[in-house]
Amino acid sequence: MAKAAIEKGWHLYSQTVPEEGPLPTKFSFDGKGEYLKKGNTKEEEGHVVNDPIYGMKIKYFENKTIFKQRIKIKDKAPKQINANVEFMACDDSKCLPPKQVELLFKIK
């Protein structure tokens, strides 16, 4: 589970946005064969709005949101799963450049 805290007045885009829209939030996981991903990364409901910057209906999140990825572990040994999330944050008049953040999940 990855929790995103979003500053007031800003929003984070969904993993699924229309073509010609903003950069979607994208997760990538480094598996090294130690686990299997089960399905796609799930996200909360969010808001679908007519975005003033892109002039289209886009799903985004305000304040906070949670993303979840189910996995199947191949053995019972403790693991660290490395992942990256790439995202873009915007307010009603501008967007910040895309950013990439490393994530670390500890499985006991």
C-alpha cells in the first residue's frame, strides 16, 4: 500500500488519463523473481472533473489517496520490494514537472 499526501490546492492524476492529457501516475515494481504481481495497482475513487488546464474530463485525487498492489510471495522469507512511482501534480493554473520517487515495501 502506498499513501500519497497531496498539498492543499494541488491534485495528483489517476493512473488512467485520456490521450493528450497529463502524465498519469505510474508504478513500476522490481520483482527479481521473488514475488508475482496479482492484477494491476488499484486506486481510490477520486474525482472526475473537467480539468481547466487540459480542457478534458480527468480523474484526479485531492488531499490524500491510497494505491494498493496485491502480490503473491514465492516463499516465506522476509523481503524488501523496491518500486518507483512517477507522477505529476497540478493546481488549477499550472503543473509541476513530472517527478519520480523510489518506494520500499518490507514484507515480513
